[in-house]
Amino acid sequence: MMSSIYQINKGINKPIEFRGLYGQYIAYLAVGLVLLLLSFTLMYILGVPLVVVVPVVVFLGTALFLVVTRLSKRFGVHGLSKYFAKRGLPVYLKFSSRRVFTGLRVVQSNAERQRV
């Protein structure tokens, strides 16, 4: 009889990581690289000299990689989504009447009556 050896996957529920980039940042880098490829192709077809095209694409690619890496290290796996969600929250709420708050007591007291 041959005994089977099974390896246990201990990476369950861990975020996807590739060279220090987590989750969504891998997708951002991939989309940016595809856009760089398309821009290189477009500039080459339009007849822009390669002496100009290659340094521009290399510079933009380096900048893209640095920015995405910095975002990944600063915000972590879900931090960028939380950052944008927090920016969407209002600084304060303004009510023109007290009806919102006085109605809370009525609802609370009705709930207490139903429990008894």
C-alpha cells in the first residue's frame, strides 16, 4: 500500500500577495501596465520617435510602480477602500426640527410595551 501525503493549505483567508502588493493593488498595477502598453503602441503608430517613446514609458512605468507600492504599504489590504469610504461621510448632520429625536422616544416606548 502506498500512503498518501496531503499538504495542508495554511493560506486560507489570507489576502493575495505578490511581491509586497496586496489584493486590489495588483489589479491597479496590471491595469496601469496595460494602459502603458496601449500608450506605447499608440505613440509608435503615430510616428513618435522611439528615442522619445521609450524614456516616457519607462518613466511612467517606474512612477506607476512606486505609487502603487506606496499605496499598498500605506493603506494595506482594505485600507484604501476604507479611506475613500471615510472621505464620503459627512462632517456633521444638520436637522431643522426636533421631530427626529422626539420620535425616537415613541418608537422605543412602543417596543418596550410590546415586550411586556
